[in-house]
Amino acid sequence: MQAFEFLLPLAVILLFSKLMGLGSHKLGMPAVIGMLMAGILLGLLTYIPWEPLHRVFFSEEVEYVLGVMSKIGVVLIMFSAGLGTDLKKLKQTGVASVVITTLGVVVPMLLGFLVAFLFDYYTPISLLPNGAGAAGEFNLLSDLFYGAILTATSVSVTVAVLKELGKLDTKVGTSVVAAAVIDDVIGIIILSVLTGFASSGSGSTAGWEWFDPNAGLVVIKIVLFFIVAIGLGVGLRKLFNVMERRAPHNRRVPIIALAACFIYAYCAEKLFGVADITGAYVAGIMLGGTLAETPYVESKVDAMGYLFFSPIFFANIGLTNIHYFSEIDLRFLAFGLVFVVVALAGKLVGCGAGARMCKFSGHDSLRVGTGMMVRAEVVLICTERGVSSGLVNPAVFPFVILIILISSIATPIILKWSYKREEKKNGTLPPPDFTGGEKEGAEALAAELPAELPAEQESAPENLTEAQE
């Protein structure tokens, strides 16, 4: 296959992802959902019996190239997430966010593990890829990974809704945002530990036998990675501070930052057996937060990632897993539906209970649990990592997508209903719609102005508008 032949599938994927992402955004859902749907729709082309079409989209060469670009996309996503993690803010949120996050991680992970264990041990289905494992036999590491998938959260939808309602700076809003940051950190650590055991071969046996002598070595390598990564990161921050003073907003800064991201990701997996996305996330944390150039670097990374690599990653998930939608049998369907229920209930109950323990009101506890319930790109990344590690059956992807869909639709509805109900009960008005107000105010002001202005007065507003733009 010649190089130029890869351009057509890339163009189609980018075009479909953008259109579906815009449509999803118009419906009030994350653009991620539209990108996934684009991949699923393109995956349906495999059922058209036309060989040239299959050669364009489903040849081994195309799948390999898309796989490589998807890997770059997921690394950039995690690097951007790390850049946006401000560790100083975590110190200002107090105990509430820690309690909310802890229960929001423990409860869904425990529920996910229990569901996977029960189906693994008491039913004839296998939750490992390719039907590995026998009836009545379970793999502890695999079951733990199913639980770890449910620890992920993504509050982008929640933040947008709370901002629209004027509630982002309230106790609920700040607690949800801070808890989500801590949730990401804990989730990455759990993911690193499990993938570390998987890559060492410690998790390849059934039952409890994975506690072998290699387990201690895995833990040592993981701890050593974080020590080395943080130690080098401190020096890296100092280097970037010097670069910022000498050449602020210079393009060499994001280029070197990307190089650091890729080096961290490579060394994490190659030298320490830790997931490459963990290395990228830690690199982002070390270069994020307080650095003056962080917003500039983050804008460049987001532009490159979300313009090209990230849409390919999300679309490729739907594209490569479309056949699992039609191959799910009734037994795995039962597991998948229960998995979806505990995924939603785990965050709602865990985070809500944590908020209640911290003296939040019943309504605010419900809002915190609902806000933390949303899943998006992180849960897909965790699932993909479990599949590539040989611990998770790829047939679970349709149910993970269902979790994203349900949580993204239900969260705005519940939050808006909760606040409107409270406003109606207290007799308060909802926050004004400043967008519409500005428009109406501008129209009213224009109506009061004289029809014609002197030439020298006309030019000033135009110049002012241009300057503002």
C-alpha cells in the first residue's frame, strides 16, 4: 500500500468526526460521543461486500497506521490533562474533596470488581479476551481491572452545566472540580499498578496465584518510576522557567514540552513497565500548574491533539470494535448491562455519600454524586489499556460507550431539575441569561442612537471593535 492511499481514510475520519462532534455538541453532549459515533458509522462499512472499500478502510496497513496515530492521540490527551492539573488548588479545597474522591473511587471499583468476579466465577462466560479461562475460574487481576475502569470520571459536561446555571463557584462546583482532579491522580496510580502486574506476567494465571515473587519487583519499579519522574520533573520545571524568562511565548517551549512528554511516556513503559499514558500524565503535571507558559503550551498541545490525533483515537475505537456490537451473546449482555448500572450507581452513591459525610445538604450531595457520574475520554482510555494488556474483553466497549451516553445525557437533566426545583421552592429567580441580555441591550442601545454620526465619531467604534476582536 502506497503512502498517499492513507490520506483518504484519514480525511474521511476527520470529516465525519468533526461533523458528528458538532452534532453531539448541539445536543448538549460531549463531542467525544460524536467522534465515537463517527467511528461506529464508518465501521458499518465493513458489512458492505465491496473489496476496494475494505482495502481503503480495513486493510492491515490502514489499521496499523490508525493504531499508531491513536496511541499518539491518547498520549496527548493525558499530557493535556496533566497540564490542566493544578496541584496548588488541591490544597485549598480541604478535606471534602478528598473524602468525596476516595469514596468515589473505592465504591465503583469495589462494585465493578464484585460484578466481574461473580460473572467470572459463577457463570460460563469469560471476561478475558478471546474466551480465555474456564467456567468457574476467575482471574483476580482481570476482575480488578474491570473495577478500575469504573473509577474514571470526566466532569467537562458537569462544569458546562454548572457554569450555565451560575453555580460553578459554589460549594458544589468547586468540590466537584477538585474531586475530579484528585480522582484522575488516584485512577492513574491504580491503572499503573494493574498494568505493571500485567506487563510483568504476574497476572497471567488464574485465581489468587498471581501473588508471585515478581509482584514485589513490580511495586518497586512503579515506586521507582514516580521517584525518578518527579525528581527529573523538578529540574525540568526550572529549565522551563529559565526558557520562559528568556523567550516567552516562543514556539520552542511547546516543542520541548512535547519532547518531554514523549520521553516520559516511552521510559515509563520501556524501563519501568508503567503505562505510557501514566508517563505522559506525570509529564503534564510536572510542567503544569504554576508555570507562566502552561496555558500557552496547553493551547498548542490541544490544537495539535484535538485537531488531528484525538479524533482519530476516538473514531478508531468505534471503527475497530463495531463487530462486537453484533457478536455479544445473551450471557455477556447480562454482564454488560449490570456493569453499566454499577458504573452509574457507584459514582452517584460513593461521591454522594462522601459529600453527605462532609455535611453537605441532601440536595447538594445528590448534585455532587450526579456531577461525578459523567464519563468520557478517560474511561475509554482505561478500557483500551485493559484490552491491550490482555485483561479486558473488548466486547465490553459497547457498554462503556453506553455508560458515556447515559451519564452525559442524564447529568445535565438531573442537575438542572435539582436547581430549578430548589429555586421554585425558595421563590428565587434563575440566573439571568447574559447572552440574550447582551443582545437585547445592544439592540435597545442601537435604537436610541442617532441614525447618522459624524465621520470622526463613526471610526472610533469600528477601531474599538477591531481591537477587542
